[in-house]
Amino acid sequence: MSNFLIVDPVKAEDGLDYVFAYMSAAYGNQFVRIFEGVSTDMVRMVWQKELGTYLQSKAVLDYALSNLPTDWPPSVFKFRDICKKSPDV
């Protein structure tokens, strides 16, 4: 896992590492089990494609991560929709 710094802009890969680490800690096995049977490379490719430049803004990612649903981890599409609502978009 890469080291995600507080400085913008960041590499998309760093942003994705940050999101996955946070969601793994927040949701535990609920988040990890979603991807069972799917290659890690494919999961990362889809999330990077769908989140695009949002992954390069810590402010947008922090907004999304602080507005996660409490009952279940969001899909990449729901997470992207949360990112779109960020005041920093």
C-alpha cells in the first residue's frame, strides 16, 4: 500500500489505497467480502475508472468517507455519487 499524503494533488493509486484502507477499517469483513472471487486487479481498475479524478483530491475523498452509509459499504457507483456532492468538486 502506498503512503497517502495530505497534499493535493495525489496519484489516483494513492487515493484508491486511502479509500480501501479506510473502508476496510470502517466496515471490516463486510467490505472485503464484497470482492470475493473477483481479481484484485479488476476491482482496482473499475474503482479507478469510475472515481477518476476524485481519487486525486483528498478533500473530496475525506468528504465521501465522512458521509458513508452506516449499514453497508457502498458500491463504487454510490461512492462516486457521494464524491459528486462534495463542496470541493
